[in-house]
Amino acid sequence: MKLKRSPFVALIVLAMIIVASSLLYLYIVSTFQIFKTNPYAKSQNLGGGANNPLNNDLYSSILDGTLTNQALSVRHPIAVVLNDQKNSYGLSQASVIYESSDYQIMAVYGPRDAAKIGPVIDADNQLLNWADEYDAFFAHLDKNSNSGVKDLSELNFPNAYWEINGQFFTSTYNLYPIADKFKWSSLIKDSYPIYTFLDPNQLNLNPKINQLTINYAGSKKIVSYRYDTNNYDYIRSQNNQQQNDNLNNQPLLASNIVLQFNHGKMELFQAGQEILGSWQKGDSESRTRFYDNQGQLISLAPGATW
């Protein structure tokens, strides 16, 4: 028996195909618009943390607010002391970077690995004070006198470092296994105080300050930052030359720039805006907090903080 095709059934099938195609088109367009208008809707800068509807398997790093897997989002920090005068490696992968007028840098790593970091140099007590607030694994050349520090110095662990033309380098891949061997915590403890981070949609995308220059007193070091309105971060230069990471040839970028002065004064730059206020740090183990002139705690933009 031969069945006859009903014109009514054919119309229903055609209508279903049209509806499905329309829904697919709207989904593609809406997704494109999210990625187009959201400055952090890109790899590791998507924002919104684990609740982001675009990627429920990603978590915000408690160090810099960028997205990664759950384990890396709370991985214990490593602080490495290095010289950034020239030929530095690994700074593009750091979450928080402290610097002084004498080209001494302390880079704090967590969610991202770096296969080569350096040149590693000796540490001073001021950097140790900043490392304390992260309870960080502390990598440097000389021996540290503070018995409470999780010390990963080259003097104590020479196999974690290698030497090239009189300069020493290390890697997160070399340092974390040593911490594991000593059964130091590989994850940040629950009581660890964390920064708060802005949702990307909260950022003011109308920049007022596109250029920032820092002249260090008593030093020839001049650092400048140029705000990139296309990628919503700051491109770093030093002594009038753009700084790239020799590890991967990527420019050194900052989402937040914090200038801390004596007597608790502070200037913070993010998304092309300047915020005046104060900073507070109770003791060496207390996390530094930033407040605006109205006394409100300042949230950072996701990404690296210098």
C-alpha cells in the first residue's frame, strides 16, 4: 500500500526547520555580541568566575581574577625575586608584580606556569614582607634568615635552578615539586584573605587617562604605561622601550597599576581611570587592602596587577 504525503505535515516540518534555524542564528549572534562587547570575554580573562554562563567549568583565580580550572584557581603562590633591567623571563605569566627603583622585581605566580623565570637575584627584607602576606613559596638566590618562610632559595635547592652566563633561572615546574616533597600546602588555605575583583561589566570603559609615567627618585629607571582601548589593559615600557617577555615575546601587560606611597597614600589605575585613596597592611602576614577616598574597598580588574 502506498502512503500519500500530506501537504499539512510537510508545512509543519518546514515550519519546524525555520524555527530551529532562527534560534540557532540568534544564539550565534548573541554569543558573538558578548565576545565583542565584553573586554574580558577571551582566554583567561572572561570574568564572572564559576558562575559565568559561557563556561561553567572555569573558576576565578583568587590571585588575579582570571579564569582557570578549579585547582589552579587556588594554587599556592610562588614568589620569585628577579632583575627586570633587561632580558627578563616569565613576567607575562605572573599574577602580581612588585617592583622597586633598583630594577628588583618580585613576581607572584599561581594560576599560570612559567617554564623560565629570571634572572633570579638576592632578596631584600622589604620583598620578604610582601611575600609574607601570600604565605608564598619564596624563590631567590641568597639564604633567608626568617625561619617561618617557605624558602626555595638557590642556596638550599640548587637543582631547581640553572645558570647561563653567570645568571640564574628557575621555573614553576621546578619549584612546585619541591614544595610537594616537603608536604607544604599545594592549595591556599581556606582562611587565606583574597582580593575582590570586578565583574567586567562593572568596568568603566570610557578611559580618561591613557598614558602614565613613573619616575623613580634617585634612579634612572623610568616606567610608562599606555592604555590599550582595544584590549582594555596597559602596555608597559621601561626607559622608553616597550617591555616584552623573553619567554614568549609577549608584551608585559597590566590590568591594575598601584602606586603605594609612605603614610598610606595610594593611586590606582584601571580601565583608563585613576582612583585616589589609601592602602592598609596590618602586619607582614596581613593582606594589603586598597580603599578609595570614601573609605570603600576597591575591587581590582581581572588580570595582572603591578
